[in-house]
Amino acid sequence: MFRLMKELVEVPVERKQKNTSPLPYHGWIGPCTQVSLLYEGFGIGDVSNFDSVKDFAQLMWPEGHPRFW
């Protein structure tokens, strides 16, 4: 899991910014100067739903990343 998290953090910022949501504190939350420049948050709409996780993985890795989902 930690290896996959490292790969997620290494995704280009431009791609992370595509993970959006109209709900507060959902989607991608970039470095936060109030907390730490190292802080990042990733929100997935419904993590218990296979399609939501698959959609998130395809957004982060359009070329594919079968180990993530």
C-alpha cells in the first residue's frame, strides 16, 4: 500500500487537479500552507464502489495501473 501511495504522490500536479468535486474537502487538495507544504489529500467519491475507484485510477493513470484497482 505504501508503494502505491508513493506512486500516487508522484502523479503530475496537472493530473491530480482533474480530481475535482463540488463537495468541500473532496477531490484533490494540494499543498496546504496552513498545515504543511507536504500535505496532499485525495478524495474518491465512493471508495466502496469498484467503478468509483476504477474511475479515480484511470484519471490518475490514463495509461493504466491495474495494481491500484
